Amino acid sequence: VFEAAGRLVPAHVHSLRARPLSQLAWAFAEVGVNSAVSVLVAITSRAEADGLLGSFSLRELADTAWACAAVGSPVSPRFQTACRNAASAHLTRRAAAGSKGGNRSLARLQQWQLWCELELGQQEVLLPPAVRQPCVDGLAAEESGDSQVLRGVRSVLTEVGVGHETDLKLPQGYCVHIALPEPHIALEVDGPRQFTMPDALGLRRPTGSTMLRRRHIAALGWKIVSVTFFEWDALTSREEMHQYLATKFASVTDIYASLFETAAAAANGGSAEAAAAETT
């Protein structure tokens, strides 16, 4: 559906105003279809026209800027500067009024700023630290969370003797689910909200939000190990969990992979002994 719509949107954005433009931008970026780039190019061009971007609300601005970051869409210096100026005006008014809440919009502005900073190297569009700080705080507030899968992974790490930190807050606002600080490994435990619904082949893809988060944490110097809820839920024994994590860690380091392989072998040996005891 999105691919088909993506072929039609660019020809019709000229008549759209702020709200539908920002909603389309967010939706295409979150789903991450192939046509998202062409859609975002059309939307940003429309947003530049006649100073339209200046009429965007904080949420509309944040959703549109975030979508560009998530997709990695080509954007003009004029668009980036207009976003910076509009964001600065919104945030200044917000601070003067003592407004609270709106963490999601603030978080998305911070992710857009990190895209400019870490991936594009556009220092000229970065907000002053004092103006930007609420965005950092907004991202930090959006990052907290817990899940059964996360607790299960932590339990296995502790069992094997892998030292780790949970919910490590980074200065940029992101929170690493499970951090192994010494080798700088970020173990990302991704739940249902981090993936699209299964497609016709039953496959799930990471959402635009998930991919952007991974890109930024990697750009901050962390090696990403992703544990997905549907892979973890399919594991039925401790041996399988150990072997699964051994395979995951093998992509970034040999140290922890060997620990989990040893634990898997021990778990298998214990299972074999138990089975033998039952037959005697």
C-alpha cells in the first residue's frame, strides 16, 4: 500500500498544508518503504515554498525533520536552516512560557539534531546547547522502559558471568538497553514496537525509529548487537539461549562468544545427564 501511495504522493503535495505534510513524512519514514526518499524530497520542497515551514507547529516540525533523519533524505541547506530557525523559535517560546510535556516532539528534534551532527557534519544548523537541552531531556524521557525479554537476556548474561549495565544513559539522550562498557557493546533488545507488522512472507522489518536509533548509537562509538523479541521467544531451553547469544556476540567480539559457547555445551551436557538419569 505504501509503495503504491509513494508513487502518487509527490505529484499531489503542492496542495497540502503543514499537518498532512508532516503526517505523511512521519508515516513513510516509520514504515521505511523504498519510495520514502522520493516522498520526503517532495515534502521538504513543498515545506520550503513560500515560507510554509514557519507555520508548522512544534509537533509538525519535529515529525518532518525527524522523518528526513530516519530516511536519510537529501535536504537542501535552505530547508535545514529553516528547520533550525523554526525549532529555535518554538523552543524559546516554550521555555519562556514554562511549558512542560511534549517529550516525543522534543525527542524527535534531538534525533534530527544528532543526524545533522553525527552523520551530516552540519555544525551550522545545530541549536545552542541551552536551547537544545530540553530536546536531549525529551529523548532521555522517551527512552526508559522494561520488558520480559530484556529481563530474560539480563538473567542469562548474569548466569554466564558477563558484566553489564542496564539502561545506560548516554549524554546525547539515548539509553542503551544493556551495555558492556569496556568493549563498548550495546545489546539492543527490540520488542514488537520496534518492528513493522509481518509482510506477505511473514517477515518483520525494523521501523524507521529503530534503524535511526541503531545508526546513532553506532555513530557514538558502540558496537550494536540486536536481540529481537521474536527470535528470543522462539528459544525453548537455556542451551538455545546461550548458543543464540554466542552467535550474536560472534559478530562483534570473540571473547563473549566463547563464554556463551562454553555455557551452551555445559547446558547440553546437563540435559544429556538428566535424560540418561530418567532412562535408568
